[in-house]
Amino acid sequence: MEQQTKQNYGTALYSIITVFFFWGFVAASNGIFIPFCKTYFHLTQFESQLIDFTFYGGYFIGSLILYFASQASRVDILNKIGYKKGIIAGLVISAVGALLMVPAVHSGSFAFILVAFFVIAIGFSLQQTAAQPFVVALGAPESGTHRLNLAGGLNNFGGLMGPVIVSIVLFGSASDAVPKIVEISSITTLYYALAGLFLLVAVFYAITKLPDVTSTEKIEASPKSNGPLVVMILGFLVVLAAQPLSKMTGLAEANFVYSSLVFIIGSLIYVYLKKKENLNQWGAMQYPQLILGMIALFTYVGVEVTIQSNLGALLQLENFGGYAESSIKPFIALYWGSMMIGRWTGAVSAFDLSKTTKNILTVIVPFVAFGVILLVNHFTGTNVDNLYIYAICVAVLVVGFFIGQEKPAKTLAIFATLGVVSMVIGLFTTGIVATLAFISGGLCCSIMWPSIFALSITGLGKYTSQGSSFLIMMILGGAILPPVQGKLADTHGIHSSYIIPAIGFVYLIFFAWKVSGVLKKQGINVEAIEAEGGH
């Protein structure tokens, strides 16, 4: 019986980490789908970025629904229904979204396609909220981190494969294929397969005896924190309504798009600066490190997404190679592969190894991951000769890891600084040098989630769980910064628009410095904080 249970747990683990793969696959494939849709539907750069807006906005809205429902009932809704049922529900919702993509594509309506993306992301939000504690529960607690790293590694591999496979589905092997209705219709096969996979895994979970994963943590009420969240929702909706508001008022559309940032960041700055008399009414938001961290996570996710989402349009410029949509896949794959390089390297520290072995693997693993990226592109018929020079960027990453010494604040400051340098190089050059400089932003972003998360929730005590929920909501940055950069690209050019991620990296340097001071004032040893997990 015990052996059968272990076998069930093992099968369950393999099935759920397969879904981790497709989370990365769908998110990364947007880098190919966005420029394709821009050409096919004759969109502005801002309009094309609405794909990211709806996709990452789905994560934000999904997290908010769970939070407000739990606050209203004073019961953790997901905990009440069970993480297993939560995963099943999320899989079914994502399957519905994938199936919606089929009529959406055939309808020729870009708005319908956005709705399908939103539904898929709502399901992803529910899955991801439940999946991490579930993966930890599928075996011994002491090896839970290893299982999360395994799942995260497959998620990153999905990010590498997504652009490659979607490009092949859309364009085949023809490097200069002209988009036609038959080509966009071919994407439906992929979404049928995704829907089938989600439903298959959902059925498996429904009929398999698995551990009953619950939490005993109490829901902490924080009525005053609801106000800033409502303002963030308004900021989110302003982007969606930018075009109709522009027509109604006669004001430039850009005014409304940029004002979304004012709503979101402004609400958090207000909370940070406001003198709080009844601290319990604010819950986790009473802690300055969390507010600073919410802005940092918003910025980090936004930067991570916007660099690659606007990359397709950049590569179509003559001084950046004049690539067709069908030829950009190795660059998008390299960007998401860069995330994989950094996270695989960071995962080395999760294992109980000698210092010498860790040092050796910290040098070897990133180049092995880089080799995987080159091989994947090579086997799909792509010439990778112009990518070999990227090994220099990988070597810089290795040096950054050694200097950071696994300390979240120091590591974040180093990689944010490298991010600024890479964006500045990209802004002041063109061609392959600028392209690879922008892509190396992926290497810089790869280690940021666990560092920001660890620094932000340290010292929160009984509000740690609530603080974690607020941080996860800040995936909202992936919905807001790409349209902001897209609008800037429409008015000032796509190359110049990369000032947006450059500014984002500057804030992350500030955060690493400021939060260290905040934590020291609270008597917390910043050097002792460990970064675990990843996004």
C-alpha cells in the first residue's frame, strides 16, 4: 500500500511539473505571437502589447478574486476547497480558455483572442497558487525545495521551447513566410493539444488518491489595505479603456496609458509615506519592506516581460537585421533561455553540496544550459553562428553569482546594475551588439524573483502569508509595462522605448539599497537572509 502511494505521488509530481512546462511555454510563446498579430491584425505597437496586458492581467485579477473572497469570508478559500481541487479547477478553466482560442482565431477578432488569453491566465493563476504547496507535499518535506527546483527548471525549459514550437507552427520551415489565414488557423492545433493536456491532468488528479494539502494559517484582516488594491484595479482598467477614453475626451491615448503607472505606483508610494496609527488595520502593508518590495516585484516582472515582448518589433528594423516574424525565434528563445541559464545556476545552491562542488557547478551549469539553447535552435534548422558570442554574457553572469555570494540584497544590486549597463549598451548601439545586450536583460532578471521576495517578506511575522499574496499580485507589472513601452514606441520609436526597462533596473538598484537600510533599522541581519524558490 505504501509503495502504491509513493508511486501515485511520483506520477502526480511528474504530471504537475509537466503543467509547469506549459506555463512557461505559453508565456514565452507570446514573444512570437505578438509581432505576428501586430502584422496580421494591422495593430500599433501598443495594441500588440495588449496580449501581455490580458495574459498577466489574468494572473492579477485571479489573485485579487481569491484575496477579496478570503478577506470577506475570513476563510482561506483555496485552503477550504483544498489545493488538489484548486489545481483541478485551474486546469479546467485554462482548458476552457485554450478551447476558446479556436473560435477566437477563426473569428478574425483580436479582441476575442485577448479574451481567450485572459481565461487561460485566470486558470494559470489558480493553478500556480495551489501548485507550489502541493508539489512540496508530494514527498518528504526536507526535499520539497528540490521538487520545486525541478518544476521550476521544467518551467524554464518550456520558456525556451515555446517560441521555437510556436514559430514552427505558424511559419513552418519557410524563413520568409507571408502570414495568411491558413497560418494563423494552424495555431488552433496547438491550443487543442493544450486543452487536451490540461483536461487529461485534471482527470488524473480527480481519480488519483493524493495527499490532502491544507494550511492552518489564520486569515489576517487588513481593511485599510483594500483601498490601494482598488486603486491598482483602476490603474489596470485605465489601460484597457485608453482608446475609448481618448476618443471621448480628445486627450492623447498616451496620457491614459502612462496614468496607469501613476495610479499603481502612486497608491503604493502613498501607503509607504502615510503615517499609520492603527497598524493592524493595514496588515502586511504596515511594513515598509513589503511596500518597497511590491513596487520592486511589479518592476521586475514588467521589465522581464517587456524586454522580449517588444523585441520582435525591434528586430524588424533594418539596423537590427530587418528580420521577418518567422526569423526572430532564436532571439526570443535565447531571451527565455537566459532566464533558464540563471535559474539553473541559482538552483545549484539548493542542494547539499560541498563548497568546491558548488563552485564548479556554478561555472559549468550556465554553459551547459547555454549549450541546450544552441542545440534546440540548431535542431530546428536555425543558424546559431551569431549567438556564440553570447557566451561572454554568460561568463559575466557567473562572475556576478560569485560576487553576490548567495546574499539576496547584494545579488540583486549586482544584477540590477548589470541590467542598467546592458540596457544602456543596447540603447547606444545597434545590430547584433544591441540585440544581445537587450537579451542579456534576461540573465539579469533570472535571479530577481527569489531575492526580491526574500527581502520583502522578512520580518512580517504573522502577516507573512498575506504579504506573499500581495507580492504575487504584483505580477501585474507584466500587464502594465509592455503596453507603456509599446505606447512610447509608437510615439518615439521602438529602439528609444527601451529606456523603460533601463529605468526599471535603476529602481531595483535603489530597492536593494533602501530595503537593506529598512531591515537593519528593524534589527534584521540582511546578510543572513536566504533566497529560496523562484518564479
